[in-house]
Amino acid sequence: MFRPTFVEIDLGAIGENVRAVRRIVGSGVRIMPAVKADGYGHGAVQVSRAALMAGADMLGVASVEEAVELREADIDAPVLILGCSSEDSTGEIVERGISSTVCDLGFACALAAQAAKREKKAHVHIKVDTGMGRIGVAMENAVDLVTALLGLPTLEIEGIYTHFPSADEKDKSFTEEQTAAFRRILKELDGRGILPPLAHAANSGAVLDHPAAYFDMVRPGIMFYGLYPSPDSTRSAPLRPALTFKTNIVFLKDVPAGTSISYGRTFITSRPTKVATIAAGYADGYSRFLSNRGEVCVKGHRAPVIGRVCMDQTLIDVTDVPDPAVGDEVVLLGGGMDYTAVERVAELIGTIPHDVVCAIGKRVPRVYIGGN
């Protein structure tokens, strides 16, 4: 690496987090980590392998392309596409042995036709909208859709699921209502003898705080990467963050009081200051909202971000860091300090941990350490 900016991913932490989920949900509940969005910026292929080695049963992705990436990496574990797919992708889905979300009969028929053409089975999970308001069959139509899909002989219904919009909030009443509604649908299906093998609903917030929603499988997302979904989530599982975002000091200079720093001159030094330039900016995923607000770690010491974060570089005040030098490592996110913790940075800029890690750019190399 010629540019000293990279993300270090501890695969041992990934394994630990899978096992932490297992301890919570027990041996009878399957685990499907969400590895969409390139594994929340951690690298989908590498974290998928680590998850499966640690006992995960299935993998969740957002799109056909993400599922194909796993298949091309020789990952043959069950993979579920959690989003809607186009009908022209159904051949690829069937050919690759990928499970697909179904929300309507039309898409299911397209899948079934491709399966018949290939003399294969198309594997599906039915998504029910119990209150997310996004994709999914309406609750009142869910049983009818399951019944209709049973009439397609090349379709194999593996599961039925729903999703929670507020399981990580203090008020659990809406999540409880959704769980009860989903359970009523499952009871009706069971009464008709057509209940799919897998029912699932619990995201990270529900895994941590809502055991009534475990059903047959859980879908941990952000907690799989060692982060809690919100400040309101209980810390009922010991999680270990897997990601540390690092760079180096590439330039140092001493400036007098009254010197303006970076674009817009939003920071003026109030004392003689040692200013360090680091080789990371908002194009790398270090948010511009951290301008004049963020803190990084240099040699175990806090160093504030001064001035606006630039596209490729950021300026920090290292006046109080003992003997700073070009080449010194700088921790931007993670690393075990509270002030660089992803959750803390997310709260500082008014977003969620998911957004912070997913924003780290593709041009930042991922370096993998540890293992299961």
C-alpha cells in the first residue's frame, strides 16, 4: 500500500460476535448474518467465511449481484436476497441456487418458470409487511399468497419473514404489536397445514431486546460487526468491534496563533500550533460532518480535527501529542478508544453506526487479521 490509509478487520471478532448471538438465542434458532453492502463495509466474502466457520447457518444480502459475489467466491452456504429482484434476474437466481424474497405472485411465477426450464427448484422466502411500510405482502393477503405459491410445483417455500423498524428503540410497543401480528399469520398457516419451515423477524435490536421475536431464525446485522444498533439498545451481549480505520501523518508544520486552517477558514488557531496532515478525507469515508468536531488517536493521545475535512486529507492539532512525526499511525474509527468508537462518532454527527461503517470508501484497502 503506497497510501497509508486502510481499514483493519479482525475476523476473530466476527467469529466472537456470531457466538455471542448463539449464546443469546440458543442452539435451536438459526442465525443469518446480514452481509449486504459489502458486509457493512467490512468485506462480504471474508466476513461471510468467518461467520460460517463460527456457526452461522445462512447469509443475507440485498441484491442478486451481492449473492453472485458470494457464489463466485465458492461460498455455497444458503444465501437469501432480502430485497426485491427483477424478473430478468430470475434465471441467474435459480441457476446459482440462491434463495429469493417473494412479495407477489407475478415474480414468483417468473421464478417458477425459470426453475422449470432448468429442471430445478426455486427457493423462496415470503416477506410480510407488518409495519415497516417498505416491501412485503400486506398482512391480510399473506395467507392467500402462501396458498397460491403452493400451486407452483417448481417453487420451494423455505421461509416467511417480516422486519422491524423500531426494535432498537426504548418503546417496544410497536415491535410487540408486529410480533403478535406475525404470530397470528403463522398460527393461521399452521392451522391450514401450510406453515413454511422457517419463520424469522429479529434484527439486531430484537436479538438484543425482544426474545419473543426469535422464531426459527434471527438476522443480526450491525451487532454481527460488534456494534450496537442504537444508544437505546441494551448491552445484553458482549460484542467486539471488528473494524479499525487507520491512516498516517504525512506532513507536519508549526504555525503561529491566528493562522486559518482548511477550506472556508472555519478554524483559526488560538495559540502556536503543531498541525498534522493525515491521508484520509471524506472520499475515504471520514465524514465531512466531523469538521472541527472529530477527534482521532495519535500515539495514544487525543488529537482534535481542525478545520474542514477535505476530500483526501484532514488536518489535526497534535500540539499536545509528545514528539509527533511523519509516519505516525492515526486511528480514525475504532481501536478501543471511546472517542473514536463508531457508535460515539455516529451520535456526534447525527447518524447511526451502520452509516458510518458503510460510508468507508472502496479505495480504502481492507486488511484482515485474526480468525475463528
